[in-house]
Amino acid sequence: MRRSTVVTFASLVALLLLAGTTPPAGAGGTLRIAMTAADVPTTTGMPNNGYEGMRFLGFPVFEGLILFDLTRSDVLAPLRPGLAERWEQDKGDPTRWIFHLRRGVKFHDGSDFNADAVIWNLERYYNNQSKQFETQGSAITRARNPLVKSYRKLDASTIEIQTPRPVSYFEWLLPYVLFSSPAQFEKTGSWEAFARAPAGTGPFRITDFKPRVSVEFARNDAYWDRKKIAKLDKVILYPMPEATTRLAALRSGQVDWIEVPPPDAVPSLKGAGFEVVTGVYPHVWPWVFNLAKPDAPFRDVKVRQAANYCVDREGLVKLLNGLAYPSVGFFTKANPAFGTPKNAYRFDVERAKALLKEAGYGPDRPVRAKVMISTSGSGQMLPLPMNEFLQQSMKSCGFDIAFEVVEWGAMLVGFRSAPT
């Protein structure tokens, strides 16, 4: 039996991008991957579909001035030089960052990567009036890196970026600012046309793109980092939002690798000889409440506290067949940023009811709210069952939660415009 792989979020980018050094004799082949997304990520250079779009399509095809070093999976990824071979923060003016660009790099269309290309792309993201401005790409980029105040070319291989204030972690935001070929955009005439024939600088280049069907990458044999030429000949991505569909595709041999199988299928996959790779990573899927509405119940801190007491974290872990761990915040206890909170939230229905009573709610007046959720996307595990489980837990405390179920892309649009 051919050994196939089921992976979780933590392993994906490493396996795609660190497919290794110069390919030995006999290396190659095609890797077929089923994503959780409902559609192929956009191919203009700043993909949509959340972080799934970045790790499946963004990082393999397009690159930033700085990259994550993914040579190890047992430690947090440090930074490494990308399209900038080195950089420094000005000691005299810490809002000023200088980037010395890598020379000799070519985009997939054969055009040069240089300071002009960097400034052109920054204009694309941060200048609404530029002719190359890309609405969606700009929204995604500014959300991930909102700290670009200005930029300018110093010479053909040096650029300067200024931040609105001193930001020590600015360099950690730059792997999310990806670069596309200005020459290819000029040739195609629009971002819509560019998406059908995109050009980045990454270890893979896009060779075929069919919306909602698939996207194909071929190895970039002219990749600038000769030590990291991909071993694979080709990668094909298929959007498969339903976990059972991904599972069936894996079992039937339609794909070689799926992300996020149904948790209850993991034992049978292992028993059938499939390789299952799991990884613990500090990531949560939060509900984000709109506190701008004057009558929003979650404006009251007691309501927010009550909601935290209504989350049956251990129950959610059991729902996921143990493939998760309970969390009480954005950071794990091992992270220095976790701090020393005075209160440890737990599933406590009576405490939640008492807080809601203090806030003016009760059996005859539940807290009503509508939450926009998606059924898949960005590597979510079982979003609909998980949300429904949480809905029932909160109902036991005095919350009446309704869902608006949409595709992942629509949810991102809703989130950026006005959270439900």
C-alpha cells in the first residue's frame, strides 16, 4: 500500500517548502493535497482563504523580504533572509529599517527582482491611488502588517521602510508581505488577468489554475536558493471543504495528503497503514464580538466573563478525539506572554448564571447573539460540530446563540466589515 499522509496545520509548510536541498537521483513525482478551503486561494501574490492560503499557495510560490526558517518542527520558527539578504533597524532612528536586497533573483516570468519591484509592490498594498492597487490583497496585507508608514528606494538593491513608531517586532511581520512580478502585471494588464498567469520568486511556480477545482505548481528549477531546490516535480491542490470528502479522496487514492481528517477516523487510518502526523500548536479559533453596537450584550464585562465560564473546554477536546488541548487564552501557559492571570476560567454553569443575573439577564431574558461561522477553511478541524457544541454549552448558562453559516471567504469579508 502506498503510504499517504494526513497532516495538521503545524507540519504543512515545512513539508512543502523544505522538500529539501538539490534533488538526488530518482527524486520527483507529484504530491496531491486536499485542502479544507472551499475554493482555490487567489493567485495574485497575496492569497485569500486565511492562513491556509498562505501556507498552501502563498509561501511556496511568492516570497517576502524575510522568510521563516522551517528547517525544524520542534522549535518556534526563527527568521531567515529571503529576498533581502540582510537588514537593520537604524539605531539613530528606530522607526527606520534598511533592507539590502538579494541580487540576481528572477521572477518566474524571467524579470528582475530589485528595489523598483519592492517599491512597486508596496505601492500595490499601501497606496490606494496607485495604478497597481489591489483591493483584496491590500486588505489582507494591511491586516497582517499595518505598520508601514512610508518607503523609498535608496539604490537599485537597497530600500527603506519607515514605521509610525519604534516597533521592535516589525521584522516578524514581513514574511506576510509577498512580492509579485511588476512586469507580468504590466503584460497582463489587470490583477484578474495576472491571476491566470502569476509570477512570484518562490521554489514553485503556478502552471495551471482552475477556480474551485485545482491549482498546480511545478518546481522552479531556476530558484535563487540552489540549496533549497524542491525535490517534487509538481504539487496539485484541491479544495475539499468537507472532512468526509477529503477522507474518501485519501482512501481512494485521489489525493496523497489531506489536512484535518475527521478525528474519529484517525485510528482506522493508522490501522490501514496511513501515516498520520499531528502537531500541537498554540492556535485558537475565537469568537469576535461587535462591541460597537450600543446595545451589544457583550459590552458588559460580566457577560463576557459568563461566556468564558460557559466554554466546556474538556468537552471540546473529547469531541475532537483528543486531538486538541484546552485553552484559556491566545497563549499557552508555557508562553511568557501568558502572564500570571488571577483567574483560571473553567466550565462553571452556576458561576456563569450568577454573573448573567448581575448583568440583568436570566431565564426570561437570555443573552441573544448571532455569530457568523464557516463550515471549513484555514485548517479548521470540525468548525460546525465544535460551534454547535459550544452553542449548547452556552445555552445551559443562559445564552441564546444563533449562527449565520457561510463559506470561509465570506466570513473573512464579514469580519473585516463588521463582526456579527
